[in-house]
Amino acid sequence: MALMKVKCPECHEEFELDNNEYDEHDRVECPECSADLIVKVKGGKFKLATDKEKYFDEDLNQFFVEED
Ligand SMILES: [Zn+2]
């Protein structure tokens, strides 16, 4: 068991997640503000993103697809 420190992007509360229980794209509820968050793994570290950010990323990817 290893605890990873994460930060809520909504209220900036720091809390810990067990990296054996959580994986990328899992949903987590912030214990402080109850925000619905998604786990992202970057360089072996956990980060939390809001649903909004996730959809924003997808929109951006579509935006940058260029057609010949
Ligand atoms: Zn929060």
C-alpha cells in the first residue's frame, strides 16, 4: 500500500489516495468540497482533474485535428 498525495483542483484541499485502490480515470469525490474528480497519472504521480477539464481536453484535441 502506498499513499499518494493529491490536491483538489476545486478547493485546493490536499488528501491522500491509495495507489493500489485507484488508477487512471477512476472517479474520486473530494472529502472537502465533494467535487467529482478524475484520477490522472503523470510520471508515476497522481493528479486530480475535474470533469470539465477532461471534456475541455477532448474538445481541444478535436480542435487541433487538421484536414488535408
Ligand atoms: Zn475539493
